[in-house]
Amino acid sequence: MPIFHPLNFCLLITVFPTLIIGIIILEVALHIGLKFGLGELIQRIADEWADGLSIVNWWDPRIFTSEVDEIVKDGIIALDAPLPPPLPEEQLDDSIFGVEGTIQHRGFHLDIAELLLFMSCIIYERNDEIVRNAHKLTSEITRQKGKSITQEDIKTITDRLKESESRIHEQARKWGLKFTSLSELNSLGGPFSGMFWSLEHNFIVVVFKGTTPLNFEDFVIDLMFQRTDARSFVFGEVHEGFYTSLFPQSGHSTSRSSRSSPYITILRAIRSKAAEIQDLRSEKVKVNVWVTGHSLGAALASLFYTRLIKSPGDLGPNCILRDGYMFGSPSIGDADFAAEFASYTNSPYDRHNTLWRIIDDTDIITKLPPGWSDPSVRRVIDKSSILNYAHVGEGIRFYQDGSRPSSTRNLFSSGKEPIIIERASDNLSFIGWTRSNVNEFFGWAKLNMNDDGEDNVEKLHSNKNVFQEYKHREGSPLAIIEKLMPTFFKNHLPARYFSVMQRSRKYFDYSHSSTTVNEKDNTYASGSKNFQEFAEKHIEK
């Protein structure tokens, strides 16, 4: 390795030992801090200054109040909607299949994105300490009574677990939904999955919890970034911590007895609930299944979504896979994984379900683990390289200065229709950073201004409330803490994802979600006579 793969060798003898030492220091620091009252201090701050929320949600408690009711209402309507029909052949121009690539119907929906972000936030509010205590109680009862456990014992344990999720259930009721936890994901008091649903609506949202700052189990999963062969269930090689949280660890075993896993547990719950929803509906429409998560939760949700893309039949006959919305997701697999994922998501060519990977400006977590984002570079990276990591899905980067979002495939034209024009990237990118990203990070970016000094995009004002930056109450220590946070870390907070999407709402207020033709004058949604004219007018070169 020192001779043939010197970079890998250097990383191996420096990065891994550093991570091991870091994990030990973190565990010792957390243990000492919690022993000397760190937990009580955090709880006092939360109760006094953050409505009793967990650390992750301290930074904008408004997302759990009536101030977002309109977004929630519109988001639920959109989640409930049936799959849009494909574009008729007569609305497609031959030129779209030329050298510029192909155009596909993609339906990124801002209200859905924000509602799923709220769900990804509220799932942090489970009390992990109560979960651990319930597990200890279960062990004690089992040890004392063996197989003589009574219904009363089971009810006691169940009540404890429900208590740990009381805030989640309360918020779900405010949204007119219900919540059910699904799986502990091979951990205890760490990441877990749940689903939001309602018998009055035709959707299920599967959500995965992200990293809690004081939860050691979460950090262990995050830092297990060596890859493992994942071809038994998905593709290529995948981050070991993520993979083992969802799937069996039995290698290439094909015996069904070895297939018990969190993934199977989640599927059974989805199938059961979908059948229940369908039984109460007169029209037997398939139940929409959406997937979401933030941070570590986004990585686990992406892996779960990948399996469903590969094997949609896993959901059963009553469900249809819709989009996945992932917030602040790290990379989860190698170049082979990314290539196979792209192949499946492009088959058939008019596939509608999409994994949306949402990025808040300079969020550092979206740059980890380190890897090359440009496919032409990934092809020459050694398969065993520690840098062999790549993102999947349609990446959309929002900017804190309110400028137009950018995407991996130029999704946004100035006419506000989501357009995908596939073409080669002009810039090499390491760990997701291009030259423009570096400029933005150091404050060198310039907006595309017209002669009047305004952003060169037609700005349609939303009829929804575009929130101002959240201001902590006077005297709150959280304001000082937030100012001290590095920007690249602060941009990973869910509150920042909400604020950055709100700033970009003007780019999403469109009446057409695709390049549909106006029947009255035979023009495209933007007024163009054909696709070529449309592209020349609205798509940046």
C-alpha cells in the first residue's frame, strides 16, 4: 500500500487513529459532563429559552407553532395528491433528445420539502433516556419472571415508550396526523425510524432521526465510515455505519432466516398501515409513500429509499413510492453505488419518483465523508480509496443570501419551471466543492444582476409568510452560542434549512410544474413557441 496507494496509506495511518482517539475523548467528555450536571444545565436552558425542545431544535421553535399552519396545510394536500400523469408525446420536442441531453418531469415541491423538514425536526424530540430506562425495565422483568410476563408488565413498558414520544404525538395531532415509531435501527436510544400517517389521507411519511449532539451512539454510527459490500440489498459499497443500521450483517447469505432486519420491520409496518388506509377508502388508489430525514437521518433515509428504488415491490401492492427529501445528507456509498443508483433512477426514462438531496449553502456535513463529486474523476479513483465516496440523487443547493438555488442538473430556469438538462459539468469538484462554492464560502460570490441592480430572475411574491431570521429573546444565551458557531456548521441546523428555503420561495411560486403547453396559443408555460426557444431564453449556459 505505501508503494502503490500512498495517499490511501497516509490517510489510513492518520485518519483512522485520529477518529478512534476522538471517539474516546468524546465519550470521556460526555461521561464527565453528564456526571457533573451537563444534562440538567441543558434542560434548564431548553425550558427557559427554547420551549423545552432538544438542542437540535433550539434555533427556531416557530416551526412547531401555528405560524407555519399554512405551509403544513398545503404540504399535506400535496402529499395526498396522486402521481401526476406523464407529459404527452405531442408536448415533447425532438431537440430535447439531442446533444444537450434529456428532459424529464421532476416535481420538487417546496411545501412538501418544508413539511417533511418539520417532521424530520420533531422526531428529535423523543426522550432517549426514557427509552433506555424502558429497556432496562424490560431486562429486569424478563430476568425475574422469564416467560411469565403478564399483560400488565407489557402495558407498563409500552406506557414508558409512549411517554418518551409524547411530544412527537402531540405535534402530530396539531398537524392532523398520527405518529408510530417503527424500528430502533439496531441501536438503543440512538437513531430510529417512525412514520406519520392519517386514515383521512392517502399517504405515509417514513422519517429517520438524525444525530443528537449528546448521543454517543449516533456519533459511533457517523464515524464508522469504512465501507462494506452492500450488493446483497443495494449496490456497490456503502458506509458501514449506515448499512448495518438497516440491513442484516450476514454478507451474501441467501437464507430467509438471516433476513430479519430493521428494513423488514419498517416494510411490515408500512404494508400493514397502507392496507388499513385502503380498506377505509372507496377508491382503491395506491397509498403514497414518502421518505425523509435530516443529517444522519437523511443518510439512513437515502439508503432506505435506494433499496425501494431497486426493489419497489417490497412496498407491496397497496403502495406507490413517491419522492424522498433528504436534508444535509452525507455521502453514503462509493462510485459503483452512485452509478447503479443513477441507472435505476433513469429507468424508465420518464420515472417520476426522485430522491431530492437538499443542501443549505456551505453545510459541512454534505461534504463528508470526503470524495469526488465529478463522475469523470470518480472513474479513475481507485476502488479501495478512502476518497471513493459519492452523492446520489438530485442535489439542490439553497443560498443564505437568497439568490437562485443551483442544482446538479440545472433544475431551475428563470421561468420557475423545474427543468433537468443533463450535460457535462464544467468544473471539477472535490467533496462537493466547485469554484463557485469556494467563492460563496469566503464571501466572494456575486449575484447575477441586471442593469437595475436586481437579481436577474422574475420575482413573484409568495402568498405565504416569508419568515424573517429568527431572533432569540433578549438575554438568551442561545444568541451568543449561535454567533460563535462556524457558518459551515451552523448551516447544518434544521432551522437554517427552513430559513434558506423560505428565502428562496419566490423561485417556486409557479403555476406550472413542468414545461406544459398553453392550449390557447400553443406556447410553452413561459411563452416560448418551442423547446429550443424556451431553452435559449431561460436556461443558463
